[in-house]
Amino acid sequence: MVIYDKVRDRMVAGYRLSHDPVAERFVEWRRYNSAPYRSATHGQRFVNNYANATARAYGDYENADELPVGSVLAKDSFAVTQRGDVFTGPLFLMEKMPKGFRPEAHDWRYTMIMPDGSLFGTTNGEGNERVEFCITCHEAVGEDQQQLFFVPQEFRVQFLNLR
């Protein structure tokens, strides 16, 4: 948390250069982890899980009902080298789109924004082929979890006013 607190504003400033509306405001949303944790599926970077109000059921973790259209999950990231150097990683986004958007992806749109604000790719849009691996990875989760990965148990935040 100490490292994240020191680099968060710089990270967000870079993501905001994309002019993506989610990059503008995701840090104002509820964060579902108590501290950054290392994510094997995101390049061994440290990540944080944010969700907009529409996606509040995400906090039920494996017991979550299907998230409604308009749900957005955001995962910022950073890496720390053996020497202690810190590097901002991409901002990973998942947005639940209307039925039929991308059925094989359970209608999730995946977007990756690079630390300098450039768009790496977005499902069914610019750089689509560069985010296909997101769909492939999330397919491994299984039908019962709606292609969602959840915060590891030891980093989960429990909210009393979730619903």
C-alpha cells in the first residue's frame, strides 16, 4: 500500500491521457482488495480491483449473481523490480455489454490502456486482436463465475452495505 499510495496519482494521470471515461474516474469507485496483490494472469504485476456501482454484486465474489449490462471492472497495475524500481503497468477494463455484443466472451468488452494513455486494444474495436488473450484466459474461469476472476481470499474486503 505504501508503494501504491506513492504512485497511484502518477498512474491515474497516465491512464487519463487516453480520454477513456473509465480511466477518468475508476479510482473513485469501490476497491475490493485491502492491498495490491500480485496477479499471475496480469504479468505478475501488482493489481487492484475496482468496480462501478452497477457492478456492486462483484463484492459477493463467487456468490455474485450475473452482473448487469453497464457493469465495469477496472484493474490498475504496477511492477516492482528486485532493485525496488516501480513501473506503471496497463489499466485492464471489463465492461458488460448488451446481449449479442460478443457471445463467446459472455458479452464482456475487454480494454487495455497502456501507462502512457495509449490504447493497446479493445474487444470488437481498435486492436481487437491484441486483447483476444483476455477472452481466452477468462474462459478458463468457468460458466458459474461468468468469466470473472476474484480477489484472492486474503486480500478481500467485506462490505456491510453492499446492496
